[in-house]
Amino acid sequence: MTRVAVSTIGRGVAVNRASGYLRILDLELGVVSFTVPVPESRWRAQDPNPRGGVRGARGMAVHDGRFVLAGYEDLLVMDASWAVVDRFVDPVLAGIHDIVADERGIWATCSRGDVFALIGWNGTLDDWWTFRADSALAEALDLRTVLPFDPSIDHRDPRGLLVRWSTVTLNGAGTSERGMLLSLGRVVDRGFRRRFLRRRLPPPPSFAVVELPRGRPARETAATLLLHRTDHAVDSPNHNPEEDGDLVVYNDSNRNVLVGWDRHEGREVHAVPIPGDPPFARGLLRLDDGLWLVGSQRPLAVHAVDLERGRVVASHQLDGGEFECVYAICPIPDDFDDPPQPPASDPYSFWGEYRGRSDGFTPIPQS
């Protein structure tokens, strides 16, 4: 692996400026070889959330000669020449975070509905999983006010009323030997006090990772709770679950460390600090030599981390704007072309017909 794609999101960037970018980093040379702003959400002006909201470039995945980039409410599919060949949308695809691509299609973590949705390669909603249909998991997480998931609701418009007392900020997805790992980045039950046990305080926000096994439709599958951490503050969601043998590896974006959790011993065995001020550790990719790439906010960079030895061994600056933060890191297959750099006068031309798509996207200035 010599090239990786890095997606970013703007923290607090003005609403009339680009809120996210796609970059290509050459790991051998240690340089950024390509940068382009990504299409904005159609609701950008209606949701000025300075941290995330509808902003920026989201998760990425590769499978069988296709590269997929997620936005807040869509999935852009590119071929090996970086031509956009498909764009998938669905009322369930809202608040997309990490994605995983396989032979069935694209699995997307959608935080607006707390749903893990499978969009087939033909663009149809083929399957989904939600903790709202998993009563045993909800009980294990101490969630008392769980409302059902309704796939008929359009979850995308951030101005719409979306009542969901319990939320798990479903924001991360990775693969395991047995299936897929999901990060429940920040587990909160906001309705606990007002609807149940009024004399008790609601449990503090926590963090969990669950595993979905292969072989059955996700809608019929119960998740296995691998870890549920209540031992430290979870003010912001944690991110990016992956498997490394007996370890669940993830970014603790509150303590800003890369964590290795032994799933059999049920304890943290590695915690490597990520540099930055603030670091806001996010984005994770395992390299061929056993190192892990982790992204940071300030400086905008990716860091090579030796988890076993507990240290950062290299850092690659991405020369981004002051508001940018790494969102995701994805390998680029060796047989993919170098993407064509669009002219500075029209950077959105890279996205072809989707640069001015009919559902409201208008190219805006870069930050």
C-alpha cells in the first residue's frame, strides 16, 4: 500500500465555504498528491452546526474496483479512473458516518436514525440493523426509552422533528473475522428521567462496540456486546472500531488515544496518545507492516502508530485549513489511476454531473 485517501470535515468553517475535502497521501513520499473539495449537502445552509451536522466528507470504502465516498446524505461511487459512476440516496441515508463495502453493497452507519443500512450496488435499501429492534442490547446498555425505527420516515432533513429519546451515535464500522464491528460512539438515554424512575439520575454517556455476525439478514440478527465502557467521561463520541486478533482497536476521541481492548480479558491493554492541540483522534487504517494510521485535527495530519510498542513512529502533515479535521482514512488499490486534478478555477468539475446536481447542490468557495 503506497497511497491512502483521507477525507476531512470542517469544524466551524463559515457556511459559505467548503466544509470538506478528499486528499490523496503518498505514504512513500510523505506528500499530498491530490486535493479536491467535496460536494456539499443540500441542507448545508439550514444546519450551521459548527462541529459536524451535514458538513464535510465522511467515510470511504473500496471493493472490486470501486471507491465509495460518503457525504451526509449520499454515497458517491467512483471507478478506477476516479470517474463518478453512481450516486446513491435513500431516506434512511442521513447523518452517514463510516461505511463498509462488500459483495452485497455498501453498509453505512447512519446516525440520524441510529441505523446500519445496506445499500445494494443497484442503489436499493436491501437490509438494515438497529439497536432499536434489539431489546437485549438496549437492556445491556441501560437504555429505558427506546423508540422503534421507522424506515418509512425521511431522516435526511435536519430541520425535521426526529424524536428518539435514546441514541447511540452509530458512527463507526469495521470488519472482523466473524462479521462486522459497530461503534456506538456515545450512548445516551435523554428520556430516562422524564419518563421513568424520576428520583434517579440518568446514567452518564458511555461508549460501546458490538459485533454483527455474518450469514443472516441484519434485520433478524442480535448483536454481541464486545465492550461497554463507563469508566471515563464520554463527552464526544469515540470512533473507528477494528479487529486485530484478540484486540478491538478504536480511537478514544475523548482521551485522544488509540486503544487496544482485549476482548477475552475484557480490559484495555494499549493506549497510545495521539499528538495535537487538540488531537481529536479520528480515522483509522491498519498498514501492511502492522502499524496503524490515525488522523488528527490540529495539526491536520495522519500519524503512524505502533500499537504494540506504544508510540507514534511517523507523522504526515496534510497542509489543511485551520478548521479541518481528519474524518476517515482508506487504502487506494495499486491498480487505481492517479486522480486528475481539476482546474483551480472549477475544482468541483472533478465530480462530473454531480457538481451541480438537481437536488440543491451548488459549488461554493474553498476555505
